[in-house]
Amino acid sequence: MNTVDQAIKLVKNWRRHKAVIHPRTVQFMYHWMRGTTTLPYPPLKLHLESTSVCNLRCPMCPQSLDAVKGDTGYIDMDLYRKIVDEASKFALEINLFFRGEPLLHRKLPELLRYGRSKGVRLHVNTNATILRESQARMLVEDGASKVTISFDGPDKAMYEIMRKGAKYEVTLQNVRQFLALVKEYRENGRPTPYTVMQVILPYDATQKGPNLPQHMRDLFADLPVDEWDPIWPHGWAGVMQENEVVEAQPYGENYHPCNWLWKSLAIYWDGRVASCCADFTADQLIGNLKTSSLMDVWNGPEMVKLRTLQVEGRYKEAPLCAGCDAVWQKDTPSWSLFDAIEKQIRPSSLPTGRLTSIAAPAAGEAHVSPHAAELGPQTVASIAAARNGFTGPISATGWKNGPAGMPSAN
Ligand SMILES: C[S@@+](CC[C@H](N)C(=O)[O-])C[C@H]1O[C@@H](n2cnc3c(N)ncnc32)[C@H](O)[C@@H]1O
Ligand code: SF4
């Protein structure tokens, strides 16, 4: 999750992201680079968790640590309608997932139809393990605008390690069946979702980026995969950085605020709001949509203070951001280009780039945060927080000293 590369990819893969290629994208880039903390535009996109329940325990995902234990549920229609009614006025896309597997929500057809009736573009990301024919038809007919299939590993052996609990042949058959349906609909001139095949490949320090093996493409050669998206595992804000099964890509060398805080919000199944979709244990809550509006939360005190911490280089004071690789950019041509443009926009007093005063989290640091300890033995957020030098008490809202204890916004 290297955010500069991610921003460049967003522009390069314009078809996939056409919902976000919008004048507001330029506004977002400008204010992110400038370091504005109260934003004059609404969130561009949302992660809206249809359910936090998952049928797999993939070792590169915090779900494998039972991170959501005690916090499982399905969004109800009333809350969903309230959120979509507001979001449809400005969100360019809603990801109907965050934690969990969206196909497990038995009302997914209703969620899709309601969103579509409000003119919202809906993106479903699925492990495809239960994507049988009726589900495939539902995704196509009920209006998913984009479907991303997570089909990891170059072969059966690797797939079944990466997708613990899944069977390679079953998923392959499901995906082929789904794509065959998309093909049939397209041949009949009917609307279909944009299809993305996301493949997580083992990190390889000798390569510049992940290389998709040709035999994986060949598996779907006759079928409509609109885009292949090979990626290396990221560390989920530090939580999975040093897990023992799947090596995450390392932190980069250049500090920069993470773009998620400038473009999106992540919402749990029960209306609580997270600052970003890496927060599997709700350690950095910023509001609740049962009692507030999206816009109140977007520029509310917690979110503004979080942006402020990152802009001022004080990311370690926020429990989740403290371990996140999204604030550490690698030396790449994308970074150099971005850095050159940013110098024209950003006040020189704000820290960014290769700095001596700020360091990436050191390997092997681990403490347990009280909040995660309360959640049980699977202390995901704690590992993230801890790895990063965050050891203070966390209040009921998940904040170190409560929002009031944080520095004031500009
Ligand atoms: C948390 S999952 C939820 C949706 C669904 N259960 C799935 O697996 O597609 C969302 C996305 O995160 C991806 N993911 C999980 N762990 C990852 C990691 N360590 N690095 C990069 N992507 C990861 C999954 O492959 C999936 O595309
Ligand atoms: S990556 Fe998706 S399928 Fe795998 S454990 Fe995480 S949420 Fe579940």
C-alpha cells in the first residue's frame, strides 16, 4: 500500500477507476500534497462493510488473527439506506467490503439494488469461494459496477496456503463460471461489471514489482478479465508486517502523509467509522453514522487531528498510523515525479521525504495496547500500535488520550 504508487496507478488504470477520475480527484491531489487538514470537498469513496464475517483465514490478512472476534455482524437495511442516501450525493464509488467476505451477506442483492437505484457505483471484492451460479448472476444483474476477484498464488499449492480454507479447483471453477456469464451478457449487449483479477504474489526483493506468471493469464485466456492486478502483500498498518507465513513488502525510505485520509472513509457493519480500511480492530474510531452524518465525521475533530498528526510528521502519536507502510514511500520514479510536483505546492515547513527526524518502525518492537488486550488474545491493533512506539492508554473511542488530548488542527 505505497500511496504514491497507488495514486499513480489510479490514474494509469483509468478504466478501473473511472468513477474517481473526476475534477474532485485533482482537488484531492492538491490538498493532499499541500497538507490541508480541513477539506473543502467530501470523501471520494467509501469502504462500507456489508459484513465482518469471513469464511477464510488467509495468512496475510488480519482476519487470520481473528482480529474481528466479538465484532461480527451484517449491516442492516435501515442503516445502509441512511448511509447510501447521504453518500449518493457525493461518493464516486462505494466499496461494499472492508473486513469479511461480502458474498456472505444474504441481502447483498438488496444492497446492490438499492445502491444502484440511488445512482451509486458499487464495487464488490470477493474471495469467490462461494461464487456459485446464482451469486454470479446476482452480481451481474443486481448492479455491481466492478467485481474484483482475489485469486492469489501462482499455483494450487501456493493458492491453498494463501487462501487458507479454500479449495483451488472450486474457486477456479467459480471464477470461470462468473466470467463466462459476463462474456455471455456482453455478447448480448447487456451491462456487466468491470472485472479485475487481483493476485497477491510472494514478495521478491530482487524484482522491481510483482510479475504475473503467464500460466495464470492462460487460465482465463478466453474470458473477459478487464484488468489483472498483481500485487505484493502489504503489512496492514504493521499488523501483518512480520507475520510468519507471508512476507510483506518492507517500508520505504521517504515519509509522506497517507492519501487515504484525504480521499475516503471506512465504515463498519454497525455504523462506526474508521479513518481507514486497515483498522480491523477499530482502534482508531472517528465517529458513528447512527448519530452523525458522513460530512460531520469527514471534517470532524478526530479526522482533522489525524491529518494534522501526519502532516506534522507525528504519525507515531496515532495508534494505527504508527505502524503503517502507507506513510513510507519507496524510491521509485513515481516518488521522484510526485516529490518534484509537490515541492511546488507544499509549504516548506511541513516535513516530507527522506528525513533524519522521523524513522520508520523498527523491526521486532511489540507491546500490547490495552484496547486490543480487551478484545482478547488476538491483539492485532496492539501489535500495530506497538511496533510503532505507541504505548499510551486508549480511551473508549479508541484514541490514545481521547481526541481532546491530541494536538489542535490548523
Ligand atoms: C480484506 S479483503 C475483503 C474482501 C474479500 N474477503 C476478499 O478476500 O477479496 C479485501 C482485499 O484485501 C486483500 N488483501 C488481504 N491481505 C492483503 C495483504 N496483506 N496485502 C494486500 N492485499 C491484501 C484481499 O486480497 C482482498 O482483495
Ligand atoms: S483476505 Fe478476504 S477472504 Fe481472506 S481472510 Fe481476509 S477477508 Fe477473508
